[in-house]
Amino acid sequence: MKIKLINFNWIPMTDGTSFSETRIVGEHGITDIRGFAPRIEGDRWNYLVKYADGSSERIFNINRVLYFGKEERNNKEK
């Protein structure tokens, strides 16, 4: 399934709210997000975020992953 959004580094705030960083495909030059399972003991799940300029970042400490729905995928491929 194709990933649409990830939230990471969730932090609870003292006022009862919370904060987390977000990466969304299609915003701020993000072209793709892919998840990678741990390969050896000690590794963690991580997500590679690719940008239109060819750069990328690997993110750990994921709190939420949102996938494209079937209709969204079909509309983007047209």
C-alpha cells in the first residue's frame, strides 16, 4: 500500500494537547514515502521521505502512518 502521510516524534504537552511532526506526499516537495522493516536485531522501523529535488530523509519514531485509499491511488495514476 502506498503511504500518504506519517506523523512522528509525538510529544504530550503540559496543557493536555500534543505535538508531532508530519510529512505528507504532495506537500513541500515530497514525492514519496516508503517504510522499511528492521533487518537485524537492534534496528527499528524507519521511513524514507523523498523530495522532488532528489534529497531524502530517513525518519524513526513513527507514531502514525496513513495510506492512500484505493480511489485516491487510482485518481493519482491517471
